[in-house]
Amino acid sequence: MDPQSVISQSHVTVSEEKLNMRTSRRTGFTLVELLVVIGIIALLVSILLPALNKARMQAAMVKCQSNMRQIMLAVNTYASENKSQLPWCNWGGVNDNTVYGYGWLFARPDKRGAYVPFYQGTPEKAVISGVLWQYLKDTRMYHCPLDDAAIHAGTNVMTSYLMNGAQCGYGKLGTAGNSPNVPGLRTVQIKRPADSVLMWEVVEPVAGSQKLSGAPWNDGASQPAEETLASRHYLGANVACVDGHVEYWDQSTWDTWVKFPKPGGRLWWSPFSSNGH
């Protein structure tokens, strides 16, 4: 055999062995490399999670605003079909037969016979007896996506929203001894519909061991000083005005208007008192 050929073959064999050794050594990551990768992933997660959570909160807020716009569209559609009459605000408990018969959220006991189930068993479906159901047809529209109805009690199980009792003059219309056959105000009776808050997201005590304080809702309306604003959306919540538009309020804005003592307030607009209370 040619010596030169032997040397050449030996050189090739040695080169292949070195290449194989290099290849075998690089079949996996070193511990340092793995730690670097893990560190990068942890850094990315720490950067992305707050952004993802913020996006989720923003999406929930937008959905809640959409729900309120749909409810207000139903309110104003009802009014346009009933000579500007706003739907009864449900001032009075779910078992009160002395108030006006049909409200935005539910019908009184002697009027709801055709609506089953009601309140007990599947209370979230009680809204089917309310006058707005014919327009909404979806129980999810009555709830903020961040509000867990399962932990609540009373009518809070039905909805995340309340109607302002100013719609009935805080009991001056539609109740026993106070024009019980008149379902509250008409839109034409409200002087500043774009400034008058008709509905808001409300915070309420919750059921069982998670209960905070006070009693749960027993109706579909309230006065602003009794039920406060929720804090689900960046420590604030949504409110809707009579004209149908929706706004975001923080707690300080809510507190300012709750304490507003003069006529022209955005929360207190009953026409039956000098200051709207």
C-alpha cells in the first residue's frame, strides 16, 4: 500500500473522530445555558403578565360598558314604544304586591305567574319577567364579566346593575299610596337626560361567609347614598345616563355627586324635591 495513502486515510479517520467528539459533546445544553434560558423566560413572563392582566381588565370593562349600552338601548326603546314612559325601576321588594306590576328587572309576585323559574332555584333567570327581557334575551347582559353572581344574595344574583330610584321619585310614584299605577317618570319629565345617571354598577354585600355588611338587594332600584359604586374596573365602575351614553367614574367622582346638595346634581334628580333628593 502506498504510504502516502495510509497517511491520508489516517488523517481522515482522525478528523472524523474529532468531528464526532465535537458533535457528541454538543448534543445538549450546558447547565449555564439552561439557567440563562430559564432566566430569559422568567424575565419575559414578568414583563408580559402585567400587560396581559391589564388587557384582560380592559376587555372586561369594555364588555361591561357594552352591556350597559345594550340595557340603555332597551330602556329607550321601551320608552319610545310607550309614549316616553321609562320602565318601572323596581322600587320595592321581589315579594311586594303593592307596587307597580312590571319593572325593568322583574315583575311583582301576582304578575309573574307565567314566568318560571323565578328567584328560587335559578334566580339569575328571574330577569325573564322584567320588561327589558323582550329586547335583551340574554342573562349575561345583566352582569359585569368581573362580577361573580354565585357569591351574591338577593336580587344581586340577577344583575350587577341598579336603576336610580329617582325614576320614581324615590318612592313618590308607583308605590302603595303614591300613584301605584304610575310606573315612574317619563323621559320628557327629565330636564337633563345627558347628565342624569339612571343606572350604575353597584357594590353589594355577598352571601355566606364572604358577606361584608348590611343587607343584600331586595329590589332593582336604590338611592345613591344607600348603594355605592363598585370598584371592579381600576377602582371605579360604569354609570349610564338617561340619554343612553355610558361613562366611567372613579370613587371620588361618585362621592362628589352623592354629596352634591343643590339642584342640578347628576345622581339626585327627582322632580319632587328642591334638591332632587
